[in-house]
Amino acid sequence: MTLTRITLRLARNPDHGFPEGDDARGYTLALPLDAAGHIDEAAWLAARQRCTVESFAPDEDKRQGRLNRRGHNWFFDYDASDTADDEPLFKLERHSFGLGDYVTIRDDEDRMLTYRVSDAQPLE
């Protein structure tokens, strides 16, 4: 199984103060993808501990966590003992992670923000 390093950068979000987006804000993910660029759920189950996320922003400390799932709901989990820091992903199972594709993430201020895939490279 090959993991892919995916970089998401904040896309245009004019309703939330980012009319032009912000390349300095985003996430770096390590995920298993299928041939269509969607998350490979079976591979994720087999390698959950290796499916990581790191957030980045110029005015915030980097946060490291894992991709997790509760029922049909996917989220970034930064502290397994605390659900308050979880960042839900909107319909992750439907998203593809090809260059230029978009992913919606609910941030810790309860805003639905759109991110663009700016890079995707095999890790192994």
C-alpha cells in the first residue's frame, strides 16, 4: 500500500475573510488513495496510524494528528482524548485528491472552509 502526501491550501473563501485564499494556511496529509484519487477506505483501516495530518498557518502553532472516522463522519483528530479539537471533513468519501480538487473542512471556529489540493506525491 502506498500513501500519498497531499498538500491542501486555503482556497477563496470570501465570506470568511479570505477573498483570494491564503497559500500559507492549510494541511499536509498522508493518505492511501485509490486509482480515482479517492481515499481507499480498506487501506486506511489497515494503516490508520500512518494516516496523518499536520495543519499550518503563519499565526498558529502547527498541529499534528490523524485522520479518523466515527460512523460515516471523517475528521482530523489532534488529541484522541478530546473531541473538542476535531475538525470534520465534509463528505470526504466523495472527494478526490487530484491537483486542483477542493475539500471542505470545518475549522475550530465552526466555519466551513474550502481548501485546494496544491500537491500530491507518493510517499513510498
